[in-house]
Amino acid sequence: MNLVMIGTGYVGLTTGVGFASLGVAVACVDVDEAKIARLDRGEVPFFEPGLGEAMKSAQESGNILFTTDLKNVIGGADVVAIAVGTPPKITGEADLTALFAVADQVGAYLDHEAVIVVKSTVPVGTNRRVLERVRVAMTNAGQGELTSLIRVVSVPEFLREGTALQDFLHPDRVVIGADDEVASRIVDRLHEGIVAPRVCTTIESAEMIKYAANAFLATKISFINEIANLAERVGADVRDVAHGIGLDKRIGKHFLQAGIGYGGSCFPKDVSALEQISGANGYTFKLLSAVIEVNNRQRERFFKKIIQELGSLKGRRIAVWGLAFKDQTDDIRESAGIDIAQRLHASGADLAVYDPQAMDNARRVLSDHVEFAPTAIDAASGADALVVLTQWPEFREVSFQTLREAMVDPWIFDGRNCLADLDLAKYGFKYQGVGLGKYEC
Ligand SMILES: NC(=O)c1ccc[n+]([C@@H]2O[C@H](COP(=O)([O-])OP(=O)(O)OC[C@H]3O[C@@H](n4cnc5c(N)ncnc54)[C@H](O)[C@@H]3O)[C@@H](O)[C@H]2O)c1
């Protein structure tokens, strides 16, 4: 089977490499020339564990190529998959500009029967709009008589950055939203190397499954954060509460880590988009606005906790560990860590930051006055407090004796509770996490 994969971001590149590793002939297309040049040289342009090695093997086997020239590769495509970004507009609505631009280009060049697979996360109704645009562009290009041979299938992606390739190759399910069995079967065949339940459904249901899944996971996070806030009032430990409820199979243990809330390129935008979709359809999805509000408040609360303990931050040296929205990625989109670092800086703190992978991305958004330290210990050197904002495992591996000696004042504020079990008091640290017992805030 021949696949043209449009968009080589976290999803598109992983999908392209994943299918190539399963023996599909893949042409990856992107408008970003610099990115395509790097990919062509065998470099993955972002941090994603394991992707570089798999890409190299796929390149060596001749199953994958990278190009900016869609017209040149679309001729042989059985399936054209699209994974361009759908970022939020100011209103919360998904911005479909890139997706529709791709639909227009695909239609301008398609001259044979093909299935178009939309992997981007898109509001209900978008796949049909993509099909319509492709057909209009084909008609304008003189291929009007072929438009009935073009089908669109919604195949939303559920991979997580940090474990993207593994998630792609071993998903919990493959959702296939199609109008007819022919299209559904072609997409099923494309995925034949992937052993996972198929959810074959309508296009609209497939589009909805993706938003519902992310909104549900975000709800779990906001729920446990509310429990954490209450735990501080009543003197409970949210980690034990999460463990206690998570063992109940009806609840499940995942996404019950209290902290400074969710971020990243998906949850914030998808929850907002679902809220916006609800409103546009005359429905008030009450739960979603609370999920968003709790998430925003969680950052605010944590920031206030720092101020409550330290007083004015003006001229105080604060170390920040972690800027990526979670560990194992360099992605800082909607990162709670970036948000809190910016608040600390705006309050007059002298900031020294460190993240194992996200430094380059963070340099683009943080002030020039922020110090980018080469190691975690360097960031903490001379600090009045250390603020941990991403749960990188390596933060647990530092010598806490060395850390204590490097810092002026032994304060640690842990926005992810990732050092909570390390008995930091024995080194003389004062420690605050989220929801770890009585706290007046
Ligand atoms: N990142 C995730 O973890 C994740 C997980 C599941 C679903 N999704 C969804 O998948 C989609 C893609 O997300 P991402 O994080 O991979 O995005 P991304 O921003 O990392 O990558 C998008 C890519 O599309 C390219 N592009 C834009 N316009 C183009 C065009 N006209 N032709 C060719 N290429 C073009 C960009 O240059 C970029 O390389 C989004 O809808 C997102 O919501 C993302």
C-alpha cells in the first residue's frame, strides 16, 4: 500500500515512520522546507524517544521519503493522511486553516481513486468539509468525474508525546469513522500490522470520540486536583487518596496525579474546542467549563503558595526545574511550567531554569533576562527556592546533599509531587507539594 502522509509533526512523523516500519511505502510531506531537509538527513526535528532509530531503519529499508512536493508523490497514493496542526483560536474554536489548505492542495493534484484519512483532531463535521473541499478543488482542476471515487475517513490519533511510536504501534484501539465499508476496509488494511480492537463507526462519532477521550482525561486531572485542594484543608494526602480510588477498576489509576494541572498541545485546546462545539450547538456543557476553570486555578494556587511562603520575589533567585508540559518531550505548548516560570519572572524573581529537553523551545518564549542553566544543580546554585514544574525522572536522581549545599535557602516547591516520597527533610529542605496534608492557602 502507498501512503502519503501530510504534516511531519509529532503525529504525522510518528504515523509515517510507524507505517513505514510495518512495510507500507510512505511519502511524508511538509511545507516546512528546513524540517524536510533535516528529516531527509535522518534527523528528527523534535525530541521523541525511539523515533530517530525507527526512522533511520525505515530510511535504510527505502520505505520512507521526505518531500515538500505533494504533487510529485500523490500520484501513487492509495491513502492520503493529514496530520497538520489544528491550534486553538482566541475563541477556543479549532483553527482549521492548515487543514483546509491541505484539502485544497490534495484536490488540486488528485487524479485517481483514493481514501483521505484525517488524523488531525477536528470538530464534528470537519471531515465532511474536507471531502467537500477536495471535491471542489478536483472539479476546478478538471477531474470532476472522479470525485465520487474519493472517500474521507476519520482516524483520530491517541498517541502521547514521549511514547508516541509505542502508542502508535500498540494503541488501545483504532477508531475508523467512515461512510461506507469500502473506505473502512482500506483503512483497516492499512493498519493490518497493528493488533488492536477496531472501532468502526460513523465519521461524526469518530470525530467525537477523540474530543470525548481528551475531555474525560482532562476531567480526571481536574477532579484529582480538586481533591488535592480539599486534602490540604482537611489534612489528607492526595497520593493515598488517588491510590485508594485508582485501584477501583471502574475508576482506574491513570491521570490521577495531582499537581499544577494539564497542559500540552492537546488537552487545553481540545477541551476548549469541545466546549465551543457544545455552545455552537446550543448546549451548555457545564462540566467542561469547570474542568477548564479548575485547571487554570491550579497554576494560580501553586504560584500563590510560593508567594505565601517566600513573600516578595523581587530580586530573589528562584530555580525552575522543568519547562516541558510533561516529561519525555521537548514540547512546551500550553505548558503549565512555562506559565508559572513567566509569573515568577513577572513578579521580579531572578530566574534560572533547566529542562533536560525543552531549553531551545523555552528560549523562544521566556525573557532574555532568564538564565538558562546547563544542569539542574547549576540552576539551583545560589537559589532562594527551587520550583519543580515537570516530573522528569532525572530530577529524582540528583545528589540532594549537593543540591542543599548549592542553594542559599532550602525551599523546594514541587508542582508535580515528584519528589514527595524522597524524605527531603533529612537534608534540611523545606518542602511543599500539592495536596500533601494540612496547608492553609
Ligand atoms: N501532539 C500530540 O500529542 C497529538 C496527539 C493526538 C492528536 N494530535 C492532533 O494531531 C494534529 C497534529 O498535531 P502535531 O502535534 O503533530 O502538530 P505539529 O504542530 O507538531 O505538526 C504539524 C505539521 O504540519 C505541517 N503543516 C502545516 N501546514 C501544512 C501544509 N499545508 N502542508 C504540509 N504540512 C503542513 C507543519 O509544518 C508541521 O510540521 C493536531 O490536530 C493535534 O491536535 C496531536
